[in-house]
Amino acid sequence: MTVTIKDIASVAGVSYSTVSKALNDSPLVKKVTKEKIVTLANKMGYEPNFAAQRLVSKKTKIIGLIWPTIERTVLSTLVTNISNEIDKTDYSMILSVDPVPKALETFRKFQVDGIILFEENNNVAISEQNIPLISYGVSSKKKATYPIIDANHEQAMKRAIAYLYRLGHRKITYIGNISPTDPLQMEKYQGFETAIKQHQLFFDNSHVINTNGLNWYDGYTAIKKLININPLPTAIVSGSYDISGGVIRCLRENNISIPKDMSVISYDNIPQMETLEIPLTAIGVSLEELAKEIVEAMIALIDTEQVNPITKKMNPTLVERSSCAYVKN
């Protein structure tokens, strides 16, 4: 038999409204009374009627996340961190790996309270939504009608080049996916090119290898191309964690020592960098910080129903490990 708030009120000897307030953590109920009611509710096996709560609050307490791929380590880790942050709130999360238009339609049917969109490989124009929407993307390329959390990929690349420059590197190669349909990857490449020119380093096509993908094997095959270039660069900037794994493996197979013969720094600031074959120096916003910012902004948007789009540019940090060294004289 279903236990109701009225049942709890009868056993506790208090009013129906007092039980309701206590279970909703109202400050109008004394702490000792609140604890007694919550304990009693748990003992009696009370389960909240979420459908009824929805009718009152007009909220589902569900956030939808449009996820571009299930195959990449970094995005999987970021989604996990976002889920962990949402677990700290009274919201739940549902995922969709469908194309953006279909995912948006699905979330409308579920009547989610808010939507988090990963804009990687998304060239679909997002029209104005009647559901609060926040994007993890690039803010500088378009005028959006929704807030954007920007990991500041361009600034990350500038800091990576500045770091290598201080170590004496003057011939630096970028290995990454240069895709015009992916604003995040393009921002990395453009940041690299800008930083190279700012440091007045020579730049031509030999300084860039387009992987046409973001997987381990894409990094591996990029090094197969690189080793035919003479002279070799003294440093590599890799566009992602997954690419970097292939870069490291192929360099080692070709007896190119890291960092003695070649320094490597990678975009993506995740703990897994420490456990690669060579602990990898990394640049980027930590995924824990990024997830926290995304979730806090999403819930604030839901609560305030703010209409003015706000861009938040994050601050990338450099984590030094053992994959970079001063250039040999």
C-alpha cells in the first residue's frame, strides 16, 4: 500500500502541511521536527509523488544532454563529471546521441527543464528554444541566442606555444583534426597558427598535420607522415588526448625519445594524461572545473529564466609532466 503524506502526518501527530514543508526542507519547520518527520517517512517507505510535484512546480527536474559521440575518452569523462555534478542537485540527466534536431525534439517531448549541447561537429543552426539551453562550444564565431561555456581553446594553444618557446623550441608542429565543421577543433588550430606568428616563428604547411580524426590511430598515422620531414621538429602540439596516445606510441616505435629528441604537449587537461606511456604535459581547462561551470550555469538559467545570452570563457591551465624539455644545444 502506498504511503502518503497524510499517513505520515497521522503517525507523527502533526499537520499535513507540516509534513509537506519538512519533506521539502522548508526553514519554517524546526530542525528537530524536520528530522523526526524525515526519519519516520523513510521508515514507513514513503516515496515522493513526482508527477504531483510536476503539476505544482511545472518542472520535471530533468536536464537533457546532447552528446556528439560515445567513442572519445575526454568527452566520456566530461559527461561523467557533468552527471556527478547534477547528482549533487535535485535534478536528473538523460543523454541523447541523436543528431541535434532529433535530440531537441525528443527533449521537448520529455519536457526537460534545460538542455546542455555539445557543439562539436555540429553545423546545425540552433533556433531560439522555448527550453533553456546552454552550449559547450566556441563563442567567437557566431552570435548565439543562448549562453555558451567556452573552454578558450585559442588561449590554450597560445599558452602551449609560449611554454615551448621558453624551452627554446623554434620548429613546432601541430597535429590535430582541422575540420571546418568542428568549431572547437578549428579554434585550436587557429590558436596555434596565431601563436606561432606572434612569436615570429617560420610557418608553412609542414608545421601542420591534419589527422582528419580524433582517434588514437589518427595520431599514430600522423607521426608516420612526420618522420619523412627533414629536419624534424623539436616539439609537437597535439590536438587531443586520444591523438596523443598514438603520437607517443609511433614516436617510440621509431626510436624518437620523448622528451630528449622531441617534446610533446597535448590539449585536454585530464588525469589520464599521467598514465600514458610517457606522462604527458597538458594544456586546457580541467574537466572537473568545466563540468561544474556547465551545470551551475544550466541550473541558474532554469531558475532565473534569463533570456540574455552570456558567454563564459574559461581559463586554461598548463600541467607540466615529463614529456617536454629544453632544446639541446
